[in-house]
Amino acid sequence: MRIHQAKGKASTGRMTIVPGLALLWAALCPAAIESSRAEQVDPTIKARRKAQTLTDVLCGSEDLTSAGIEINLGVTNIYQQNVRGGISRHRRAGRLSGSYDYEVLADLRRLLGFEDGVFYLHAEGGWPDTAGIDGPSVGSAFGVNGDAIGDRAIDLVECFYQGPLFTRSLTLMVGKIDFTAVFDTSAYANDETTQFLNGAFVNNPTIPFPDYSAGVVLNWSPTDSWYIMGGAADAQADRRETGLNTAFHDEDYFLFIFELGLQHELDCPNGPLPGTYRLGFWNDPQPKANSDGTKNYRDDAGFYATCDQMLVRENNDPDDAQGLGAFFRYGYAPSKTNDIANFWSVGFQYLGPFEGRDEDVFGVAFAQGFFSDRASTTYTNDYESAVELYYNARLSSQLNISPSIQYIAEPGGNSAASDSVVVGVRAQMSF
């Protein structure tokens, strides 16, 4: 099972006792668990995690991993500075932001004898009380720091069960879920803590994903190559809440999303080249207004297409993923009710770009979103484009350092803003 950490971040609020105990265990035990969110191409949500075993629990009384419990702690620090252009000619000071994540994964087969079932908890928080350099300096509609969440205490943002339903080919996920880590995912551009930072490369901005919502997902995989996945999410979700108070109150608005996927392997002398191709549709019933403000439109609907494909494999080893991969995304949303009506992005990632640096990652990508005049009068230009280049250097099993540079053309569709250049560095620590 692939368990994800969310890409949108948490608000000030609540945390259950289980993540709190997880933090205590992690502090008392000498070993650490390392979480990897970059590997997420499996539509059945099966994990591809690299983990060190937490060898002792409360001074050596039990091996948690053998018991079926996995605990992860991650801390991300990001410094960025707008060195050119944007919406301000004077505010060039850099900004530091950060986030922290706690994960608890319980294997119910080991704990209770359930077949293939898991229970997952995820809590997170962040700092400082500003959301990076976008607002005061850059003015990007996409956001140049997908991890900037402002000042947040610990929130329980995900809490769900996932397991087979009647048959192994049909799985059920139910609870509080990050839908951006389930639908329209990518192996090469879906994680702001290890891959691209710009929001255009983390999520498709034409899809109105709710915020850590209560919901349900069904995934049917009739063959090893095809899957059909559908989900319903509380469209009015508040990440600070459980979801029960927004999902079942006066207006029961649910986002419905469906995805058809194909997993395919290309032949290569060094072994198969895996790829995943997805086509999705969504419907959002919430009333939305356009720029004239005279009418609200309901049942907003759109579609998306995305793919990720490995292009070059360096070594003839199925367990060695070194090589070149590519991704592509497209999204459409009705122009009368959505600020961004059309969006596309394309990019490349190379794992192990240099001799002796087999776990380093180099990535480069381009994205462009086209603004709608009917939905809002804010945008005076037709589009915003973004280019990002990053290098993720793995210094140890617990520390990665990633310098990056972004070029933002027509930030925020604002004719008064000039093209912006943003430089930054990210430190990702796993304990």
C-alpha cells in the first residue's frame, strides 16, 4: 500500500493521542524511519517505502515494525528569495518557511489478522505566520512554494482505513483523505518536499480538490494493467476539522471524481520501462459565481489527462530505478466559473545523474495556465508560465538538500508585474 503525506498543509488545531505517542516513541528509540513520498505511481495505493526499522519501543520492550506499526517523522525547511521582477520592485528580502509531518501506519493483518488492511494517521504543522514570498513579492497564481503553509500547530489531517472489499481486485479507502495524493498523481511531480516546489508541478490547478476531506475511494483493478477509481469528497472540507461537521450539515456538497488508468511497460535492453497513463473527470456541485456577479452556476465539471513514463534505464536491475523519466499533465475547467480554464505541464527527472551519486535527483519542468476573463476580472494578461530546475542531493539517509531556481513569466496574469526569478534551497530531514 502506498501511504501518502499530503501536499496541502494543515491549520492550527487538533491532534489525536496516537501521533503524540508516535513522537514520544521516535524520541526515545535510537533508530529512525525514513519516509519516501516520491514513489507513487501505483493506482492501487500500494506502498513503495524505504524504511529503517524502529528497533526498540519504550527502551526495548518491543519491535514496532515487527508488530505491524510504522512511525515516520519528517521536517522540511525552505529558504527562497525573489531576485528579479514580480509585483514588488522593493521587497527582495528572502523568506524562510518550514513544515513537519508525523505518520503512523498500522498493518491490520499483523495486528488483528485483517487481510491486507491498513490504518493510517498523518499529523502536520508549519511555520512562520507568513505563506512565503508569493504575496508580498512574486504574485504567482500557482505559488512558488507548495510547502509554505503559514503558522500551524499540530493538526490531524489524515485518518483513514484502506483494505480489500469482497475481493483483492477491489479496494476501499474511507476516512479523512488527501485526495491530491490519490487522483492525478505523478511519479515525478507530486511531492513538494522532495521534487518540484512550484505549485503548478505539485497539483493540477484546474481540479478543485478539497482540503483534507472526509470521503471514500473505490479502486477496481480487473487486470494488472488497468484500473478504474472513483471517489467522493466533502467539497466544503476544513483541514482543522474531522469532516463530520461539514460533510453532513445544511448543504451536502460532494466533489465526485473518476479516473481510468493504464499501467504499461516499454521494452528496453536494460529491462522494462514502467509508465502510467490516466484520464479523469470531476464534478463539483457547489454554486460558483462568474465575473459579472449576476448568477451562480452549479454542477461545475471538467477533465484531466496525465502520464508519467520512464524513458531510459541505466542498469539491467529491476530494483534499480536509475535513469530518465518524463511526465505530462493537462487539465480543463469551464471558463465561466474557474480562474484557470486550461493548464498543461511537462517535465523530466533523472535519478542518479552523476557517477557515484546514484540517489541524487535532477529535475526540470515547464507549466502554463490560461486565465478566464469570465470567471474573474483580476487577470489582465492571458496566462502565467513557470519553469523550474532543481537538484536533490542525498547527503545521508536522514538528510537531503535541494537547491532550485524558478522563472515565472506573467506572474498572476498581472500586466503591472514583471517576470520573476526565484532562487531557493530546501532541506528535508527524516527521523
